[in-house]
Amino acid sequence: MFAEVALNIPLDRTFIYRVPEKASSKPQLGKRVIVPFGKSDFLKTGIIVSLKEKIEDINETYIKEIFDIPDNFSLFTENNIELAREIAKRYASSLGEVLFLFLPSGFVIEETSYIYLKREDHVKGKIEKQIVDYLKKKKGKVKLISLSRAIKGKSVYSTVKNLIRKGIVGKEEDITYTLLPTQKFAVLNEIKPVKGKKEIKALEILKSAKELPVKTLKEMGISYDTIKRLSAKGIIRIEEREHLVNVKKQALTDNRKIILTANQKKALNEIMTSKDETFLLYGVTGSGKMEVYLHAALETVKRGKSVLILVPELLLTPELRARVENYFGENIVVFHSKLSKKELVSQWLKAVKGKSKVFMGTRMSLMLPIKDLGLIIVDEEQDTSYKEQQKPLYHAREMAVKRGNIEKCPVILVSATPSVESYYRASIGKYKALELKKRISNIPLPYIKVVDLKEEKRVGIFSESLISAIKNTVKKGEQVLLFINRRGFFSSGFCPKCGFVAECEDCAVPLVYHKNMNKLICHICGKKYSPIYRCPECGTKLEFKGYGTERVEEEVKVLFPEFRTIRLDQDSVRNPTKGAKLISDIKNGKYDIIVGTQIASKGHNFPKLTLVAVLMADTGYLLPDFRSAERTFQTIVHTTGRAGRFKPGAAIVQAFDPENPAVKYAAEYKFDLFYKEEIEAREIFNYPPFSYPVVLEFQIEKTSKFRKVEDKFNILKEKIKPYFNVPPLNPAPIPKISGRYRFITFMRAANENDLLKGVDILKKEMPILFRGIRYKIDVDPVYL
Ligand code: ADP
Ligand code: ZN
């Protein structure tokens, strides 16, 4: 028998191996295998993606044999592999790259090869000599990988192989099979008399319990030595058992029983009577969307099926988790990047072994090997964190819909402000629209006042209306959130005389001054610079423009010295313990004014918060982007929606252009009008959902290389012209990142078919045409 194996390498192909007569377990689709790979036959972890009795086109004698099939279970389901194939096809990746992006790294077996010197005679050639000298210098065993780093050159591996053949160099392998999480148990065998206090006590405990984890016995004061002694006498045995780590969680807070309203029931009913449709469940914050989807999840579980709930990075808070646990108990599986390597392996295995029915996590949960999936939910479906920023650059929302099709189960996309794409698809009937029109509680949505920053008198960025609203709110003992889209202090030091702007030398974007560190920081690459106050070109004193959270915080403290002000942004919650304390302090009313970024506007409910201000609604988007109207609209709705969730509240939106439809319609709660205008604009300018974009990006160290890239690009252009509209290469909106110049082209296909055909050509042609050049194929781009 033969197995088709996917490996984590960027070549767009799979590999055929012979299934060995003997292995630790039977070959099966989705199982991991350990296979020799490449010239030097290093062992690599692969995934079986198909099994064949016969193979054609390949000479069987050249086929290598699988080294081992270590597990008696599959790490991916058949449906997973089908989804991975779709992702690889759409996002220009190999099947192996996709599978290994999702598979926790703890499952990947690493082979470390060591080499050492045996003799020194018969050394020939420059590379051989270099290798032998290196081994002599290092003495003893050397990791092969560090040798290949120390000695550059293409033939290092084959030279090592020659040296091994000639008996000059020896090789040793050290394979670390990933340890699946296990736990030691002490199990009673037979009772014999024992001496010694400790042994008697241990035996007493085990007589009644029969078996206990060693860890528990230790907690009861029985040392491992005692246990080992009992085991040596044959009284007990120590067993190593699989143990899926439980991820620590916070206590439950919410235990109410909910009776759905007529509208919610109607939506629920539509979902529960559907087989495999995609729904768009939308309505203002507080309209009861989450209760609907949790009910749908509960019904699904009652029918014996499993549920996958995807949430954005910032939304996965203890509060959200508590709400889900309130429905399903503590047996839900959460999955996100903050978990340890061991925990990720454990959670993955809980899906493999069907230990839970409810799985909740960030975009990386998309591929969890859940069996009998009955429902997929994508909460805050408009959120940009659903887009992966590394290869494969998949879009988890789009692929969740795809997974629903493959699993033949319904998908619910949930949002107060749906993406324009999903809204459009719901409006033409491709998705089924479920709208919840009203807030559940009789607390009205906050009244939103729009302030014209050009017209109204202000102190810095604080308009008179805002200043008096802040005073009134805090006097009533309530809280204020001031939202600004950027952390740091000011955005740039700028010379009023010659126009000099302090920029990152690697990324060519304005630097942001962080006062607490007294550093200028690049928000693209993170590089820190010493602050400058005078123009390096002409010596004039620099002026500082723009606002970040730090500057707002400082100005608030000057304007309102008697109020307690706190900053809530990535910088202040970087440490999780401090972050959690900060959030609970805010909830407990220890602060009056919160200055925050997106972190403050997502996930957390602040009961005393009744006034929200968006300080600069229509700026702060660094980059020109066809989605900037959509983002402005979403930011206003989400941020102002934090106000008055428990008591009536109000919001102030300050803008330089209050007539901008994104600002105006958000403030007037005329969402339909916003979408109508935005969809019309997208259609006129042929943006998604009316086209299917792919951004090609090239990164070069020297601008002089551009010609060469452009020539090759023109060759490529001829081949993809039938499928894409291809504009010329241009500098990217962020023209330089980490010292590399970026050039992009924003291509568009007219339909999905052309997109897939075009991507297929890109996948085949680009590695050959652009060998040695850094490039990226971004399908469904979110950031340019
Ligand atoms: P959304 O997801 O639209 O923001 P939620 O589902 O979170 O709305 O509901 C907002 C609040 O109203 C929550 O506290 C929720 O528990 C409560 N709620 C929702 N539906 C009902 C209902 N039918 N009866 C009572 N309370 C409800
Ligand atoms: Zn930079």
C-alpha cells in the first residue's frame, strides 16, 4: 500500500511513500507519519492525505518507506483535509503548509542529527576541509543544523553525506517523539503487609481509592520515593496514562435563565430548520444576537452534534467564556494563541477524541478536527483579526462558510455592523438575513452627538461639548471612555520650516513618540529611536502633530486634575495579570475617565460607563484603503455602543467632516442607508463584493533591483491577464518595511472561477520566475 503524505514545505505537491509492513499503528487518512525526506533522509513529520493500493507514473523502486505511524488516531478528519485543499487552492499554498499551520507544533516530531569526526585522512576539496576543521574546532558532537549555518554553501549536506560514506564523519540521530500529555497513576496490585509509617499511610489511601494520580498522592504528603518503593515490592504499579490538560478558567458569574423574545425565537427557528445554509444574524449591540446563537448551539448539542464558535482575538474574554459556560458547563474547549504548547496539544486531542461538543476560539480554531460538526458560528464576523497575516494568508470567515458547506451544516455570521461583503450577500439572498431590530432591555441606544472639529471651539482635541459632558458624567459618579485609534503620544515630529518628518529609516512611516519610554517608536516594525526636538535638516524646533492615547491621557489629566484617569491600550495590558487587574479596577469604579484604543471598545462590559467619545472619528487611518469608510462606520458603532449598557448613556463623535456618510449614518443609526451608499460606491469602483482582489507584493533591498522585478512581472502579467485586471507595480502605502522596499499591484478577478484559475497560475509560475525574490500572494486582502 502507498500513502500520499503532505509535508510542511512550500513546494506545491505531496509525496508518495510506501506503507511499511510493521509500524506502531495502522495507516489511516489524517494520521501523522514520520518519513525520511530529502537527500540526507532526515526524518520529518507528515500527514497522510490519501491512501492508494497502486500508483502510476512513478517508478516504485524509488519510493521511500514511511519510518513510523506513531498514533492510533487521526489528527485531521477527512473533511479537514478537504477544507485544507480548498484553502491551499484559494490562498496559493501547499496542502502541507495549510495542515501544519493549524496543527499545534507539539505534534511535530523533530529529528536532531549530530555529526562527529572519526578520522582526518582522505579529506578532499574546500568544503570537506571546512567541515572537518569546524568539527575539530568544536570537538565532540555537533548539531548538523548548526554546521549548515556555520558553513554556507549549497553542497554542505551532500558533502557531509560523502564524508560519512568515507568513514571520516559519524552521524547520530536523536528523535524526539512529541510527548502526548500524560499523567502518572499509582494503581493498587495486591495488598501485602508493609512496614514504615509512610508506606502504611500510602497503602491506607490506596486501599480505599484503588488508584490515584501520583500528583494527588504527593499533595497528600506521599513522596514519589515511597510510591516507587511500594511499586518495587509489587504492591502497586505505576502507570503512565494519557492526560488532557485542563486549561485554567475563571469562575462563573452569570446564571440567569433566558426566555427568548418572539423575534429571537423566529431567528432560532430558521437556523434550526436549516440544513446547510449560511445566515447573517445582525442587529444593534444588545439586541440579543448572542443569546440566539447560544440557543442554536445548545439545540445542536442536544441533537448530538458539535459546535464551533469562532471569535476575534480581543473578544475571547473571561466574560464571554463565562456566558458560553453558562449554557454548556465547564466542558467547553477553548483554543487560542495564548495557550501553552502542551495545552494546545491537549485541546486538539479533545477534538480528536470527542471529549467535548463545544469548541470556542480564534481563527486558528477553524481546522479543529471536530467530528459531527452541526453548527459553525462566526461572532463579530466583520473583525479584521479573522484574516491570517502569515502564509497561508487565509480568511477564517470565508473559510468557515466553506467548512459549513463541506460539513453540510449551517453557519451563522454574527455582527452589529456586518462586513459590506456579507451584508451584500445577505441582501441578494446568497446568505439568509436574520435581523434583530431592537435592543432587548428598555435602555435606549445612546444618543450620539456629532461635533464638527472645524467649527466648534476646543482645547486641543477636546471640544466644548465634550468637556462639559465629561464634567457632568463624572459628577454623577459615572464613567467616560475617550476613544482614540492610536497608542503612543504624538504621531510625528514635523519641521514647520522645511517639512522634515521624523520617520522610521526602515519603514518610511512617521514615528510615534511614546512619552513613558521617552522613545520614538515605529508602529510597523517596532524599532525604537531616541527622541529629537530640532530638525536635523535646518535646526528649527520641531512641532508635534497628531494624538495617541498617551497624549490624550496627559491632556485629560491637565484639563481634569480632580478626576481619576487611566489608559487602556496594548501597552497597558501587555502584562496579563496587570491587565486583568486594570480591567477589574475599571469595573469597580476606581477610575472616572478611561482613555483607550480598540481594546477598550471590545469584549468588556463596564457597568458604570455612560459616556463614550470618539475623539477623531474620520482620521487615524494611516493607510488609504477601499475599506476605510466601512472601518470608520464600524468603529463609531462599536465604540459608542459601549455606552449605557446598564443605564441610559450618550456618545459624542468628533469629526473633521461630519457629513461623511460613515459618520453621519452611524450617528443617526441609519445603518441601511450606510450600506446602501457603500455598496453603490463599491459597485461603481469595482471593489469587493463586486470583484475578487489579489494583492501581489514584492520586497527588495535595493531600488535598483526594481527593473528586474518589473521585467519578470510583465512576463507574469501576460499569463494571468485572462483572469485578472492587472495594474502596474507601485510602491505600497507603507513603502518600506524593515529595510525592504515594497511594491504592490492590486489585481482583481471578475468572479470566483477566474480567481481560482488565476491563483493556480500564480502558484505555478511565481516560484520559478521570482526565485530569490521575496514576494507574497495575498488573496482576499484585508490590509494593503
Ligand atoms: P448582542 O449579542 O446582540 O449584543 P446579547 O445576546 O448579548 O446581545 O444580549 C444583550 C443582553 O440582553 C445580555 O445581557 C443578554 O443576556 C440579555 N438578553 C438577550 N436576550 C434576552 C431575553 N430574551 N431575555 C432576557 N434577557 C436577554
Ligand atoms: Zn520601522
